[in-house]
Amino acid sequence: MNSTKTHYQRFLTQAGLTGFLLATCCQSLAQSSVGVAAAGEHSHGAAPFVLNGVAWPDQGVFVNAGARCTTREVDDGEAQAVEAVHNEYKRALKSLLNRGKPDQVSDQELAQVLAAGTKTVDVYVHVIKNTSGSGVVTQSQIDDQIGILAAAFSGTGYSFLLKGLDTTVNNAWFTAGPGSGNERKMKQTLRKGGANALNIYTTSPSQGYLGWATFPWNYTSQARQDGVVVLYSSLPGGTAAPYNKGDTATHEVGHWLGLYHTFQGGCNGNGDYVSDTPAEASAAFGCPTGRDTCSSAGLDPILNFMDYTDDNCMNTFSNDQIARMLSMGSSYRGL
């Protein structure tokens, strides 16, 4: 199977298909808040929710303000352009797999080919601290974070190898927000590797945000901005409860590999562009077992890493999400 996969990749390279895919023009990274509350979901009377020194009226307000993840929401036009290129890529691979009959190869069968062997993601962690000493992340926490990623992505074909670690003291970078000039300077200075290298920046955004990421199709136009930013205290053993088990990074790496939020689009439209995550009207928080906000089949996917539930609640990627990550990672990141 490994030699077969290598043959397909070599064919795509020789045919120039990889270059065609990577040349896709996408919009630049921009900030957008996400997550509109479902009717009646506001937690009136709940205790104030405090994260990283920022107080919110309650956890629902924090989540619905988009602070759980400030990765931008992709609009329909961009999403459909990405899907057109993505589907063409999958069709070309399926045609190779089945001698010109791509319609007879399912996405899951394609994913099995793409998952053959292990695709190692080189990880570079950039720890940002301020002059007061805040932002300390221990080697043990970083090792545990790599382990959390390995566990979350087990079965996807992806493994994670810590390739580099550096620490920078810079007050402006420490509190940089998404899309800010300070974020751009930080990444331009520190980023390492190519499209297949995962750069993680641990900071403390002044707005009280938990994290954000770039999408794989943005790499061509925004290579130096590629990567994941997470609140330093969200790493395993940190103080950002209930988001201190390391799954903020898991969630953001899901975006980095091409996944959308499970609640994208609410109950209508294409949603998150995978078929096995039931639609949900809005982001979930806590761990609301039995939550069902759309009339379509299936309960809300509150256990999914791409929802907004607490770290102790989320524990799965769906089969179609795995297939999507494998295809996106292969086409845009060379993984």
C-alpha cells in the first residue's frame, strides 16, 4: 500500500497537479467572530466566567462571542471555491485508483490509501513570554501537548514530532490578537519550515481569546502567517479550566488541516462540508448531553473536536472529517 501511495504522489507531481492545487487563490486571513446562540440557550443567572483574567457574564456569552476560537468563518463563496479544487483533486486520485472510473471509489476508500503509512508532521513550538515572567510553558507541558495531539489524531495517519522549541520575551507579541500587526511580526520572525510544518505559538491574547489557526489553502498567499496560536495556559496542566487539557490545540490543528466548525452554517446549507456530523444551530459549551438544535437527523455532535465544548467533553473526529483532513493535508500541505 505504501508503494502504491508513493506512485500516486509521484504521478501527481510529474503531471503538475500538485502545483495546480497549490496555486489556488484564496482570501487573506481575516478575523471573524462566530457562534450565534440558539434560541433559549443563554445561561441567564449563571456565575461569571473568567478566563485568563478576562471576565464574561457567563460561559455562554464567552462562547457565543467567538472567544473560544477566533479562526475566521469561511464564507460560502470561498468555501465553494475550495470545494471545487478539493473535489477535482479527489477525483484525479480516484481516477488513478480505479483506472479512470473515479465514481466507483468512495471517499473512505480514498482515505484508506492516503492514510497508508504514517505522515509525520514536524512541530515547531514558539513560547512567547512577557517581561513580567508570564507565559511560562514547561518542557513537560509541551511533551504532553504533543501526546494529546497524537492521541486525538490516532487513526488519521498523522503523527506529530517536536522538531524545534524556542522562547521569546516580547510584550507586544505576548498579547497580540488575531490579524494584528504584532501577530504578523511574530510569525514573520519566528515561523519555521514549509507548508507541512506545524508552527504553534503560545501567547496570552489581551482579548481573552483561546486560540485561532490558518487554513491550508491560505498557505500559498500567506505562507509566513501559517500556523496555530493558543493561550499558553490551555496546554495540559495549565490554568485555563475547563480548557486546560490540550484540546484547544487539537481543535486549531483541525482547522490547520482543513476542517470547519461543526456548527458552521447552522441548520441549513452545506454546514461543515462533511456528511457525518449532524447539523447544529450554534456552538455548544460545557457538555450538554442530548442537545439537539436542528430538526435534521442526529443529535448535535458535542463530542466532536470541532465543536466548542469543554476539553473533557470532546474526544472524536468523524470518519468523513478524517477523510477530509487526509485529502486537504495531501493536496495543500504535501502531507
